Amino acid sequence: MNEYRMLSTSGILGYGYAEESLKIGMSWEPHLIGCDGGSTDPGPYYLGAGKSFVSRLSAKRDLRLMLQAAVAAKIPCIIGTAGGAGGAPHLQDTAALVREIAREEGLSFRMALIHSEQSKPSLEERVRLGQTRPLAKMNSLDAETINRAERIVGMMGPEPFNKALDGGAQVILAGRSSDPAQWAGPAIRAGIPPAVAWYAGKMLECGAEPSVPKEPDNIFIRAREDHLVCEPPNPIRRSTPLAVANFALHENSSPIHHTEPGGLLDTSACLFEAISDRAVKVSGMTWTPAEQYTVKLEGVERAGYRAITVCGTRDPVLIGQIDSYLETHREKVRVKAASFGVPPEDYTMVVRTYGKDGVMAAWEPVKAITSHELGFVIEVVGRTQDIANAVLAMARTSMLHADFPGRLCKEGNMAFPFSPSDIELGPMFRFSIFHVVAPRDPYEMFPIEYETV
């Protein structure tokens, strides 16, 4: 194709978008409509718990409009990293949502589910064969780490999406995938060069982010032989050279080198040109194929059980000595917990002080407290939920009633906005696997199943 047109509805399925944007975008005759479904940004909990970080109601609303539009226009609809984290429960929950919408709206189509959750025995075999290596500061992957993991997913590239399209799928739900891959794949399949296709994917992955004002909404890309054009359908938004160039810095360790499955996207020579007051032409990107195809692994393990409470004070005497007060508070909790038979190694406690250094902690450069009030989030992570709950109750009581020099208030030191004050959050997870694996081909880790909906 000389031009391949793609419409992204939002940065995450369930974030919402203007229905009028979708109507305008569909009037521009896209070849593909889609939306990224997830991210690691909300942290490890959702992968471990098998839950989504958006509501089912909002995801269903967004998906209903997309499916209706895709079926009416007879074009593919693709959701990447389904359900927020792309594990097996996330994929199945999204598939159930699609079937439900199809029944309610009388829609029919061929659907593909691309699985990305990895079996532990298969990964152990890859470790034995020396096919894995760590990312960042992780240790080498081993069988113990694999078996401790609650869930492990592989991040697919564009190839499984194209295989699903070749298999006749109109609706594709994918497990964990590289955010741009769901767009880059179909564009490459249509004949667009990889450099432009991957850059188009970067622009589409977060919806209307390459425009102003920023808000979850649609973005439209026209991918061509040596450039692309980025434009938001919503008339209240504009893509500008600054907005588009700024978004190209998004979520990468390098502002110009973007490592993706199968190669490297280089944006160092990109040129951003306004072709109207709402659209930007981008050219100059290059793509270098990798010598070895690799797939990123993401895995989480259970780190304990969490409980929190929220409180605040505007007592100036207490605020003036808050550091020493919190130090005394931590020691009181340690002693009291030990008296109840809970040793320090069975829990950790963190007190975040908002109005002082609650956001940046030790990295906070402003040391003086200028606020007239402070807010506290007390978090306890225990070996069991009972331990977390018990230690948090001790911490809450100590925070509320402990004495301090110059204290005038003889009742509670803190104001608690909620009753119950103690909030049980359940299992806590941490990322334990950030590694890459070298598969035999881009497809073997991502089986596809088809169904007629």
C-alpha cells in the first residue's frame, strides 16, 4: 500500500474517549482500529493478581463502540496487552467481554486470542539451554526464581498479530505485547517499511498523547513509504511538532534509540513538520534489524500481604518535630509487635509523609517543611495478612496517641478520614523477572486460538 491508515482510540482500553472522535476517525477510512490494553506502569499487582486496573464498565463501553465500528467498516480491531497485564486471566476476561458485547449487539466475526503467559517448565528448559539473560540490575534467571513467580508473560512482537490476520481474524485480543507491535505488524504486512511502521506504532500506543490538550482520546496515523502524518480526529485537539516530538521521548531509556522485538528504531534524524495547524509530518526514522530476535519476560512474585491507614495532622508543635516523632513511633511499634510475638523480620513498615517528602523520600531536595499540615500513609507488609493487620493496628494506635515534648492536645494527634481506618489490601507482589529470552522464532512463545463469535 502507498498509505496505511490506523485509528487508536485511547492510551488504554477503558480510559475513555469522545464518541464523536471515533465517528470522525472512522470517516477517514482507517484500515485498522485498535487500542493498547495495558502497561506495567500501575505496578506488579495486576499481573500477579490476574486483575485489570480499569473497570469492567469502562472497558466494555470503549470496546463496544470499537467493535461496532470495526464490524460496520469490515476492518480489523486489535487489542494489545489485554486486560491490563496480558496474562491468561486478563486475556480470558477480555474475551468474555467481547463475546458478551457480540451477543448484546448481534455482531459476528472471527476472533483470535494470542496467548503470552509462559509455562514454568518451558522457561526452566530455556534457562538450561542458556537462552535467557537479565535486564537492568536483575540476577541471572534460575529455576528457583521461575517457580516462585505467580505469573510470567512474554512480550510479543508484531509477528503473531500478522499471523492472526493471515488466519482470517477480524478481532484480535493479545496477551502481553510491545505497545507499538500491534500497529507496526499490520502496517509492515501492508507493505509499509519497518521504520515508519514502528514509529507509527509509537505514536498510536497512547492515543491522543501526541496532541494538545492532552487527554484520553483518539489519534489517527497515515503511514506512507518514507514518512507518517499524525492528526487527532477530535477538532478540539491539535498535533504540533513539539507535542509529537515530545511524545517520541516516551518510556525509553534513550530518547532516540528504541529497542523493540527484532530490531532498533532510531529517531535521531527525525524531522517534524507542521502540514496544517492540526497535523504533523514525521520523517527520517530508521530501523536496524537485530542480529538475534529476543522476547522480554515479565514476572512477579508474592512479597507478602499489605495493610494501610491514612491520617493527617495540622498541629504545629508536632510538625516542628515530626522526624523525631516518627523515629520514636517506629521504635514503639517494634517493641509492641515483639511483645505480641511478631519479630521484625516478619514485617516491614513505611510511613510516607505528604507535605514533607512523601513523593521523593530521601531524594527530596527541599528539606524545610513549609506546609501547615502533613498527611501520612502508613503501610505494613507482613508475612501473613494477620501479621500485617496486627502491626498496622499497633502503628495506628501509636501514631494517634503517642506523647511528644510540648504536646497540648491530650486526645488524638491525628485526624483519620475513614472508618474503618485500617484498610486490608491483600497480597503484595514485586517484579522478580525482567529478562530476555531468545526463541527459535517470533511465534513459538505465543500460541493462537481462533473462534467464531
